[in-house]
Amino acid sequence: MRQTQGRVFAIAVHYMRNREEARDASQEAFVKVFRGLHTLDPSAPFLPWLLRLTRNCCIDRQRRLKVRTPERPVPINEALDTAVDDPTPEDNWLTGATRRLVHRAMNALTEKNREILLLHDIQQLKLEEIAQLLQVPIGTVKSRSNRARIELAKAIRKIDPSYGVSA
């Protein structure tokens, strides 16, 4: 649980857009993990199963609460705040000004594109694991990933036209 709580919480914040609701959804996910461990195929990877379960808990919770996406999205840096003291993949991925720029650009992305980047580039899941988690073909994941990166690049350029231009 300690090894994955940061990732579970980051996924929950992404879907719930509210830190308190994300905490509740994360707790719900871990309860379901403990109740459903016997159903897990020992040859299958654990992390995609856990993240799919977390995603489903969030979606179910949104349905129960009849939550709509807020007009002001949760800043992505709040989603990266975890209870674990060890550096997370998120911490290793971005630093300083680039981190702030990418966070702002991520908030401008569509939900699907933000989800793909979160799962692939931040959570570092393999494309096959993402396809399994989202229950879509691998080709769909590849095309969404490509489109997400293009949209992210455009969003970064819109925020800072000089970014990446050598002097």
C-alpha cells in the first residue's frame, strides 16, 4: 500500500478534481484491493489492475455523487502532492520552471489527452498496460498518446512561445 498510495491518490485527484473526494476514492480503492486480492491473476501485473480499480472507483463515486467537472480544473501540481516522502515518478519527470509550464499546459488539455499523459509519461505505465486499464485497443492508446503530445506541445507554445527556441 505504501508503495502505491501516491500513484493511487494522483489518479484519484485526476478523476475527482477534489482532494477530499480523491482521498475517499483512494481509500475505497484500497478497501476493494484487500477484498479482491483473491481474484487477481498472479501472473498479471499488479499496478495496472490497481490503477484500473482506482479509476473505476472514481467513476462510480462520481456517478453516485452526480459530480460534474468543475469549471476551474484542479491544478495538476495538486494531483502530484503525495503522502509518500520518496521521490515519485512525477518528481523525477519535471523540475523547476519547466514543471510549472507543463502543469499549466496539462490543465489546458482535453480529459482524454491529460489521462493518457498522466498514465504513460507520469505514472510510467507501458502502452499495453494502459490499453488494458482503459479497455481499448493498443492502437487507440498509441494514437491518443501521439495526439496528446501534440496537444501538449501546442499548449506549451501558446503559454510560452519562446520555450524550446535556442538563442
